Amino acid sequence: MEAKPILGVKPMPSGNLISKLKGFFPVSDGLQGDLQGIVRERVTLAAGEHLISAGEKYTHMYLVEDGWVLRVRHMPDGSRQIVSIALAGDFLCYGLLMFERSEFDIVAKTPASLWRLETNDFRTVMKRHPGLAEALVWSNVHEEALLAERVVSLGRRDATQRLAHVLCEIVARLELIDPHQGGGFQSLPLIQDDFADILGISAIHVLRTFKRLAELGAVEYRSRRLVLLDTVKLKRIAGFEDEYLHYSRRKDAIPPFVD
């Protein structure tokens, strides 16, 4: 299903993307201008609306401006696995740079706004700014790290550790977008079924696990509202270390985004 464009909206690059990149690379004025040049229009998705379904041909790349978007694999028996969550500043459908069709359903969990990117223009800008290509590689490596950590959770962590770990990860990612988002109170659009499909457990087990975390004094979860009672304790339960998220600044001295 094609996302709906918002007409009359002046294109502009995602401030969330720039904020993310500045944490890792020097971002030049020239690059910011070129980013604005490849953004053609802003599109919206309603909650539950598909951007693309598994097996469909890619048409465009997208940059999430606002909202939560899920990459989902549906199984023949009707069950699903939530593979990843895209937040503001994340790219979607960048697989089209190499492949023809999507392997996953990409569906909005909340109302979402996206910037549609022109692929040929994007390639031109990458040639002009090799650092942008490097940033896209970083984005891909970042997603790969998230997926690898999820595999570790599914294979080696118990349900309490899995849930604590994914909560720590979500908070850390939200803080990267806005440092104030990771505070003591955080509204989440995810329901029990979503956590079940992320963690590979039943919805009833999810509820029991939240109760266990509450008993341990780490969090409370009521009607999609997460209350972080003790972040240090939550990280300790999860065994959470955020190095896999690559949030530390690069140590090499080469500034790839300097013109």
C-alpha cells in the first residue's frame, strides 16, 4: 500500500537523523543542504497501515520523521514475529539499493510521518558525500547489532531478562532522539501482544513477566504506561550493556562529513 503524500508541505530533512549523525560524525552544512534536496515529499501512515508487504517491489526509500514503525514476518499459521522497531531518524526500505523486493511487512504501529527519498538523487548525494554512504552503512550495522542481540535474548535469556533487556534498549534509543524521553515515565504504544511477538513468549507470559519486574522493584506497566522505578536495577536484571548500540563517538580522527 502506497503511503499518502501531504501536499504543500515544504520538504526538509529529519532533524532526528541529523541529531543522530552528529553523535557520531561531523555533519557539514553542505550535507544538510543536500539531504533537504533529496527529500521530495512527506507521507503519512495511519496506525496499522502497511508501507509495504513482504514480497512487494520496493518503490522508494523512506526516513521516519515521527512515530513507531514495525518490521514484521508473518508465519503460515497466522502468528508473527516483530523483527525490529523503526523510530524517528531511522531509514526504511533501504534494501532497494541492493534488492528488488521486501522480505518483511513494514507496518505503522502508531500514526507515522515519513519523508520519501528519491533513490537516484540519494545515490548522487552519496557520491558527493561519502560520509552519507558511511552513515547508511552505520545504520545497517546498527540494525544488525539490534537483531544479533535479539537472537542472544531468544536463545540465552529467560523471559524476565528478555523483557528487561528490550525495555532498556527502547529507552536508550528514545534517549538518542531526545534525552528527555528516557526519564522516569514513558508512554509506550506497545501492548502485551506486541511484546509477546518481540520476545517469543505468550501474551499471558508477558503479563506475568511485567509483574515479576514490578516485584523486583524495577518497573511498573499499566495501560501502556511504563514507569521506570529503578533503571540501574532494570539494567542489572537484563545484563544490559549499550555498547552493541554503538552509541559512543567514533574514535578515529577522520571526519567523513567535512566538505
